[in-house]
Amino acid sequence: MRVLSYLVVAVVSLALGVAGTFFLLRSRVSPPPHEMGPSVHEGVSAPPTDSADHEGEHPQEAAGKVVYVSPARQQLIGVRTAAIERRPLESSIRTVGTLAYDETRVTQIHTKIAGWVERVHVDYVGKLVRRDDPLLDVYSPELVSTQTEYLLALKARSELGASPVEATRSAAEALFAAARDRLRLWDIPEVEIATLERTREVRKTLTLHAPFDGIVLERNVFGGQYITPEMPTFKIADLSRIWAFGAVFEYELPLVRLGQPVEIEFSYGAASRKLQGAITYVYPEIDPQTRRVKIRAEFENPGLELKPDTYVTFVIRVRGGERLVIPKEAVIDTGVTRYAILAHPNGYFEPREIEVGPPDDESYPLLAGLEEGDRVVTSAQFLIDSETNLQAAMQSMIGMPGMDMPASEEGGMEGMDMPMPSEKTPPPPEPPEHRH
């Protein structure tokens, strides 16, 4: 008997809970704003429906589309709206980048003869050298013998140049030209060849000079060292122009093109300004781990202020032309669809499904769902959206079998103490006409 009594109490409690819940839901849904007035629905309420305005549409579906929010409630929850307008789309792609040497401006210095290093003029890595600055002096017995041969050919040409025999004159001239070409092929400067002709003195060493202004990246020679033609002596890089590498995701790749302007931003010292450059190459492969595509841009570096291997912010400016746009904060993304809360006049709001494109920094390009001039909610739209969904759920419950409750003559439900509207309080404005 004790178990049976507990079971009866539980069943009665459950029934009372279900009945109380239904009465509460019925009290929120049944009295429309135009019957009960703002004193009943202080905040968000269902809009009145007119069968003439929604001919052919289910009344529950029509009521679930629009919700009324009183001006006092809008001010309390902070409702703000913005207009759908046309303006130029300007977005930016920001990614981490690094600076690097311009690979087309890096060279290695080799001698074309074997010999011993007599003196090294550039004796440490990182030194700034100018064009034609001496790098090293090398002694080569082969070079000394070639200079001697050149002086003999020069003497023979001067002595045999007046010979009446044509073959003799031609042979002397050919010998002189061969000796001179040999010196040139060994990269002997024309100035040194002219000095050799003027002084008629053989130089013991050959001096290698810098081909352009740059920074010494590698030094592989020391005094007294024996070097051969295949051995690199110095590696020099020209830093007057520098490369910057960045990476973009696969979906951003259609927005990137050759010649597109880019910027690099720094976070240190005097280089905190932005530098302008252009994209010069988009690499053909995608990194399988990061799913990014590597891109390269070139920047001028006249003061050699930019340092290779520096981390920078790589900024690509993207311009998409004039489009119809909607603010980012107005778009509600469910993961499957996107929609916005359309603000009608007189305090009525309606959720609208929309289609948008890739966003810029502040807005989405609007493809479908709204028109130019429409106003959408940009703040507190989630509160309005939740009320709309709750209203639709209550409307669907009213039509369920066994859920209808008799209403009193005043329009409320029996057993519910519903306040009557005040005579001095005007009803809320009529809801907007739905657009199909």
C-alpha cells in the first residue's frame, strides 16, 4: 500500500506539472498584442496575424516569422541596426612572412687559375664591399709565364710589324692576340693589361675584385692557402633588393595574382613603417602539412635596412569592386545556413535566410535574401532570434491533440488570471506585410 500511495502521488505531481507548463505556454501565445496591449507583453511578443494578408499560408507559419519587440525592450537589450548598402569591397590577407636574399643577386667568386693566396683584403663575413673593391691577391706561376709570353708577343709585333712579308706580319699579330685573349679569359682587368703594356713589368700576383656592391656571406680563403678554380673563395649578396616569402591558404589562392601590391609590416625600431612591394611569383605546389601555398614578393632596400631572415607581417590587399554588403556582426551562421534579423518598421523583426560570399575585413558580400536599403539587426540579434524560435515552438504545440484549452470570454485561458489592457495604453502598431 505504501508503494501504491507513492505511485499515486508521483502521477498526480507529474500531471500538475504538465498542466502548469501548458497553461504558462498558452498564456504567452494565446493573447496577441493587439488584444492584450503592451502592458501584458512588456518585452517580446508574437505579432498579430491577418488571414487576408496571409491567404494560402498556415497561420502558425505566418506568426512564427515576425516577432514584436517594444521600444523600451529594444533599448534595454541594446538593439542596433544597420542598412544594406553598396560600397567597394576591400579586404586583406595577413600572414607571417620572412625576408630573404634575392637569389638572382647572389654570386660566388672563383679564380680561373690555381695558385697561392698572398693576401686577403676582405677578412670577415658580413663585411660590406663596393664594386671593384679588392678581395684577395693570388700568386700563380702560370699567370707569370703568360704575362711573359704577352710581353714577348708585344715586342715581336712591334719589330715584325714593318716586315715586307705578309705571313710574318700576320703571324706576329696572331701571337699577340692569342696572348692577350688568354689574359682576358683569366679575368685580368683591362686596366692591368694596359699597365703591363706600359711598364713592361710582369706582376707576381693577380687581384680579384668585387663584381658589385654587396655583403660577404661566405669566406673560404686564408693567407698562404693553395686554391684551385673549382674552389669558391667568397660568396657575396646584393641587398639593394630583397625578397619576402609568405603563405596563403588554398581558399585564398584565387584572390592572389602576379603583380598584386603587398605590404610588409615590422614591429621594431626605425623599420616600423609599412613598405610597399609586389608579388613576383606564386609557387606551384601546396605544403601537404599546412595546406598553404608559398608566395614571393620583392621590395627595394636602398639603405640596406632590411635584414634577411627577419619575421614580418605579410599583408596582401584585395579589391573586389562595388558590391551589395551586409555587416559581419549581422550574420548568424548555423554551420549549415546563414541568416540575418530583418528590422521592419514599428518594432517588428523577421529572420531571413541569406547567401553571402567570402568576407572582407568588415562585411560580407550579399548574394541573396535581402535588398538594398533593408535594415538588419547588428546587436542583440541572438535574443530576438531565440524569441522567434520559442514562438514557433509554442505555435506548433497549440495544434497538438489534447493540448487545446478552453478560453475565457476575455480571450484568456480559464483558470489564468490575465490582466486586462489599460484603456489609456494604445495597442502596438500593425505588423509589416510579409514579402514573398
